[in-house]
Amino acid sequence: MISVLIIIYIIISGLALLGVIFYGARPSKSLSWLFVIIFMPYLGVVFYVLFGLNRRKIRLFKLKQTLKRKLYDEKFHDDNARKPFENFQSQKREKLATLISNNNNYLPYNGNSVELLEDGDTTFSSIFKAIKNAKCFIHIQYYILEEGELMDKLFALFKEKIKQGVEIRVMYDAIGSFDWKRKSIRRFKSIGVVICSSMPLRFGNFIFSMNYRNHRKIVIVDGIIGFTGGFNLTDKYIKPVSNMGIWEDIHLKISGPAVESLHKVFIKDYFFASKEDILLNTKYLPKQQITGNSIVQIVASGPDSDYAAIMQQYIMLINLAENSICIANPYFIPSAQVLTALKIAALSGVRVQILLPFQSDSVTAKYSMRSYFEELMQAGVEIYLKKNVFLHSKMVITDIEILSIGSGNFDNRSFDHNFETNALVYNRELAALAYKSFVDDCKLSVKLEFKKFKTRSTQEKFYEGVARFLSPLL
């Protein structure tokens, strides 16, 4: 019996190793998985199947969920996705917009009104106000939906809107919202709210779902107002519920033509999760009105995408910078391409500033991030660590001209494994407003000094080395 198990293990391990060799995304990640498979008998293979398979490369591994998403794109996407842009007089903007439209088919649209939401109270007050004024439907998608004050307020609002005949649909991620109790979900369903998991944990798709999370945060009201950014629906943003303090984030309220693109991201996920295509009805895609002067382009990426759109977007934003690049992110574990782009920018005279949290909700993430600090600072990158709050913002500002806000982190998970959404805003005034907020945050943060950081203890360097080795597996 033991010999049979050994033979089975050798065969399975061999297949897993071949998978790593033939379909590995990056040498560093492949090497990490090779060590896991070799030095963790049995468990290493299980971990690789759950967390390591590169579905973007393994074309033979076609799951029905991925095929459904591809089918949606073929049937219902914008036929004009390749039309030339008429509103750009900047080659920099046109180059970025062309990249995004080619890798995820969402165009830049002019005529939008965009509002920057910079704290929990402001963000949720704005969202709840929009929900209260809804006339036709409310569509909500969050990675984390958590019980508490915000959830109770949402329930009261939903109850009122359902009585008024407003349709309400809610999507959540099964892992991110793992603590959302079934009793609470049933309470929402009992008043008429349609709820489904965007990535349910079921036997038939467990391998796909376990490591491929839907990290998006989207609220659509009547198809004409949209919210997206980094905020989840949890009380962590309005009061300190742990020793990390209040979570600090940033969000956008959008009205105008770009809302349709954001809504289509939701519709595609809903089509995938619920087996219903009713949202493709024109009732849910109303004609958009000109509401402002901002050009906005939605960036959507996931394991079903042909390209790592979020990573490509970030690299392009860095490469296009002529004067400055500002990055705020809670999980800054850059790929080799992003790391190289940042060092090239800094060495070529671009001012590169990175704002990160002083403390992290993940020890591995904390030391993984710190493992990159020395080489970045050596190239001239400025690094700031914000204390007393948990910085959860995902923001990039290029030349105080182009602004990106969304759900995408600077890590392997956001680049390859998660379904993410960012909004690109081509507007100098809004970029300047975000830049002012960024600079104010940097003034209140600890700026790392290169010479002092180099003298950190051997123990710290060891932790960083181990975490960096493990970072491709995060």
C-alpha cells in the first residue's frame, strides 16, 4: 500500500513540476513553487493546484466559468472598442488609453463628473445618499461585506427602497466576506434583495475559486451614478476595531458616460455568477448624459484576461512620468517589471514617492515590502510609512496629470489572481487635488533614510529575505 502511494505521489509531483516548468509565469515564482513541491511532500502538490496554476497560460485548462466570461465578451462587448480617440491632445494620455482599450476593451469617455472621496464617513454618506435617491435599481459588489453599523444602515435603506419598487442586487466574494453570516444574508433576502457570490466556494469549481478572488468594489445606482475604489463595506473605515486603528482609503464617485463601462464590469460578473442575462436589457444601460469635463477610463483585469491589465497599467503610468510619480498602496510587492520601471524612472530624474502603511495586517506582506526598500532608495525613490492608521488606498498619480484609483494592489495577487477594477481619470484639477492629499499624508508619515535603513539588524534582513522568497506565492 505504501509503495502504491509513493508511486502515485511521484507521478502527481512529476506532473506538477512539469506544469511549473512549462507554464510558470515568472522564473522567481516558478522557482518558489518548485521548492514547495519538492520539500513539502503531498501538501506541496495540493498547494500548487490550489494556488499556483497559471490559468492565463494553460489554455487546455478551460473551466466553464472562464468560458462564460469569454462568451460574454464575444456577444455583448462594445463594437466600437477600437475606434480612435478624439479628445486627447496629449500623446502621453493617448498612449495609455490605447494600451487599456486594447487589453481590456474599455474606452476613455469624456463628459464625466468625478468626486474624490477620502475617508469612510464621506464615502459612505455619499453612497447611502445615492442609494436613498435611487429610482429604478441598485447594484452593489464588494470584496468584503461585514456586519456592523454600516451593514445595519444599508439594510434599513434597502428595506425602504424595496418598498418603493427599486430592484437591488448584491454580489460578494465568498472568501473576502467569509464572516458575513448566513443569518444576515437571509435577512436581506427576506426583504427582496437578490444576493449571490461572485466567486462561490462549491465542489465543482473549488480549485478555480479558492485562489481566484473577486476583489472589486462597485456601486451602481440607476445606471447613472457609479462608485469604485478601495473601500469595502466594513466598520473598519469609520471606527478603530483593532490595534491597527481606522483603515484609510480613497474612492471615486462618477457620473457620466464612464459609468456604463463600470456597470458593464458588474454586469459581466453578475452574468457569470447568477446565470441571468437580464441586466443586458436597455433598462439597465440608460443613455448617459454629459455631467462634467473629466475623461475617465475603466480598467478591469482578472485571471480570465489575456493580459495582466492592472500591472500593464501601472508600468505604463510609471514609464510615462516626466516629472513625478506618486504611489499609495497597502501591499507593495512589485513584480520584477514594476521594480525595474520604478528604478529607471528615479535614476532618470523623475521624483518617485511611495506611501505605504507603517504596520500591515499581514506579517509576510510587511517584510516582503520592506525587502524592496533598500534597492529602491538606492535608486533615489522616496519611501514614506504612515503611522496610526492602516493605509489601504490604491492610488497612482503621474505628473499631477493622470490619476488612478481602484482596487488593484502592487502585488502578484492583484496582477494575476484577482478580479480587479481601477478608474483612470485624465483630469489635472482632480489629479492636483489627490496630489495635495498625498503630500499632506507624506508630511504626517515617517520618511525612511537610506543610510539608516541599511543598518537594520541581521534578523530583520533575514525575515525580509524569507518573506521575499515566499512573496511570489502570496
